[in-house]
Amino acid sequence: MNAHTTMNATPPETLDIHMLDEAHFNKLGADFLPGLLGLVVSHVGHGELRSEMPVKQSVMAPNGFLHAGSLVALADTSAGYGCVANLPADATGFTTVELKSNHLGTAREGNVECVAKAVHLGKTTQVWDATVKHRESGRTLCLFRCTQLVLYAK
């Protein structure tokens, strides 16, 4: 997701918070970028979402290292799904208005894990931090922060 896209939540009158679990988000992204990356949501909670992605050729740069954009996509998707799972009851969706990432390392194999945590869950904005680590070594690869604008029906 970027500043020009939105993710619409289920309309408030049909929203069932129990539906917004790991299976819901894994199915939601299966035919889109998250599915192409192999992203799997492993935990959805209040103010937190965890996900993982295998390091495979399709997420690598031509130089043989994990592409930085793959890490941003993992972190942004995790924060976006976390936002949806934590929207105010009368909200209809969100859009990303800002994101930033710091890349501290890379990987050539294994798996990467992302923990996205809410820093601010407001009525009009949400701020999420995400940390991406290489599972096998425990090294932090990416620190990510985004601001989400909460959307409402007119």
C-alpha cells in the first residue's frame, strides 16, 4: 500500500471482529502482492500483528541479496493489516499518508519475521512501527514507521 491506495474494511454494519484473524488476512492477500511475496500472517491482536516471509528468489534483488522493497512490502502490509484490525467501529478503511524505513542488514536465505505494533490508535490517524528480523540469525534488518489516515463514509 502507498499514499495513493486505500484498504477498505468491511462495512461497519457487517463487521465481525472475530473474522479479522490470521486466516482472514491470509485469504485477503492471497491473490495480491502479499500472496506473491509468500507473506503469512501468524498473529493478530489488539495493537499488534505478526507476519513472516520466506527469503526466496522472487523477493531478491539481482545482486543476490534480499530486496529492500520486499522488506518494505512486508512491513507496510503488516502495519496496514494491523490498522484494519484496529479501526474504530465506524471507520470504513484507511490510507497510508507517510512511511519511512531504515535498512540495517540483508539476507540471502531463511525467513524474515515482522512485528508491527501500534504507537497511536486515534480516531483520525494511526501510527505503526514495524521491526523486521531474520529468523535464523535474529538480526534486525529493517525498522519501519507509517502513519495511516482513518477513513469514514461521507
